[in-house]
Amino acid sequence: MHLGPRAPSPPPPTTPPKAGDSPKATDFKELQNETYDFIFKVVVCGDSGVGKSSLIKRFTDESFSLDLKPTIGVEFATKTIRLEGGSVLKAQLWDTAGQERYRAVAQSYYRGAVGAMLVYDTTFGSSFDKIGYWLDELEKHCPEAVVMLVGNKTDLADIRAVSIERGLGFAKEHSLLFVEASAKSATGVEDAFVQLLSTIHSQSNLRSMAQETRSSTKDSLSFRKGVTITLSSDEKEMVRGNSKKRGGGCC
């Protein structure tokens, strides 16, 4: 499907959003039996170990675990929220692996995304140095997507390696949304996701894309009705690897 020219980027923030600046999500349990107006596909990307899975788990389950294993290829989660204006949005969150050997498989899931969360670790400078690479990949595979830059792990303030000024400066230079957050303490997590989804909703061309996706797929990506998936050789190898016990921290 031809997506047309890239939508105008949202104006860059001048200061990181504070709690209460963006619309709040209604509790998922209250919405799970309701219909929704739009499905928004959002990919979450960044280096391995920056906390992508933890951010998604905090947003969707309101929980945190230090024992999360590295993502192998791609994982999938959903959450439904109601914006203050009344629109009900279903977010499909695609958690992509940051490890280099799985990038080719993970990036195949970028197509059709209307939003992206680009995550770095505020305590690990090299993860920030590589966000230019991840932004290039997003431009290549989902140029229409609204991009939110997130500096995670702000609870580890005593070992911070990336200042808020560096994150904000990069976001302003590239016209990205920007939030600092902590999946562990929950600070800024809901604001990050809801601000991203609200911005997508505010752009009529992205709403149209989401509506077309909903009509053509009939929500098949949620896998609720059962979908047969044909795996490539790379994806089969990815699944085999995922079945083995792995060590490591959250990613």
C-alpha cells in the first residue's frame, strides 16, 4: 500500500512532559470488552538492555520484573485506552530485539507502523550514541511513523551517563517527541505512551492509515481468532533460539 509523503512532524518539545501534561489512559480492564475506534501499530526499538520490554510491561500490566530475558526477534502486546475526547484506541505494541543477529527479522515488523518508541538507557552512553542508527531504520521502514524518544532508567540517577539536555537536544534536532522515564518506578511511562498515541490520533492521515489497516486485516494481528503464520528460515531459527533458556537482564 502506498503511504504517500511523510506527515508533518509534530513540533519538538521545549521541556520534557510532566505528569498530567498528556491525556491519561483509562484502566485497561475497564475497556477490554468495549469496541475501539482505531488500532495503532507501534514499534518499540533500541539497543538490547535499554528496557524496552520493561516499559511495555509497565504500561500494559502495571508491573515490573528484574528477571525479564532478552527479547528474541519480536514480542507482541496490546492495550486499549480512552482519550479525554472520548476516542478509544487499541495500541498494538511490537517489542523488537536490539541484538544485532535478530535485527533483520525484527525490522520486517516495522512496516505499517504509525508510531515508534525509540528507547535508550540514561545510564549507558553507547545506547544513546546508537539512536541515530535506529532512527535511520525507522525512516527506511516506516517513514510515516510519529517517533517518541525515551530515556529510560532515570531511577538510577547516581550512575546517569546521558544528561537530559543531550536527549532533549537530539529530539529537537530531529523533531521527535521526548520523555525521560523509569520502567521500575513507573515515572513517565504512561505519559510517554499516551502522548505518542494522542499525537498519532491528532494526525488525520495516520488515523486514515490505521482505519484502513483495521478494515483490511479485521484485527488479525491480535491473533485472537487464530492465524496461520509461515515462518522464514531466519524466523524458524529465531523461534528455536527462543525455546532455549537464556540469561541476561531485561531488554
